[in-house]
Amino acid sequence: MTFVIGAACVDVMDRACVDECPVDCIYVGERMAYINPDECIDCSACEPVCPVEAIATVEELAPEDAPFVTENARFFSEPLPGRTEPLGSPGGAADVGPIGVDTPFVQSYVAP
């Protein structure tokens, strides 16, 4: 059971989830935050603090947020725009700092 951040986070960037995460697995792009599926321990600490209810388990995610499952994984597994290597699992967002870019899908995302 992996947690995913959905469309409601795009352009909100509250970061309460980042502060709450005990394993530091929530990384910040330009328009939204992403949960590293390999680093997340499924503790659910991030879910209740999200002011826009953008965080859910894959199983509980709203159907319209289904593309964000792929995008959360892609953020770590494929090179992001302007980078030659994937981010991977660096072992903590605080050490890496804000990434400042998003996946191409999120870069061009327009809310319905």
C-alpha cells in the first residue's frame, strides 16, 4: 500500500506533509510534491495533515487521480527535464532540497 499525491496538490505546495513525514520521503518539485515509493514506510502521517486532501493510498485514490500514481513513480525513476540521471532513492528529501522541476505531465497539467 503506497501513498500518492494527487492533482489537488498541483500549485498548492503547502508542505505540511513534508514537515510531518518521519522518513523524509516527500520531495518537492516546482508545482507539487511527490512521495518516493521506495522510501515511504506507509505510516500515513502525511495524509491527515494535507490541507487539500491530495494524499491517498493507491487503492483509495480517486479515479481522476490515477495518472498521478505513474507520475509519482516517474519523478524518481526517469530523468526529469534538465537532468541526465533519475533522482532514484537519495535517502531523504532534506539532504537533496527542492528539486524545482516536475515530470512533463505535471509541468503541463491543467485542472479540469
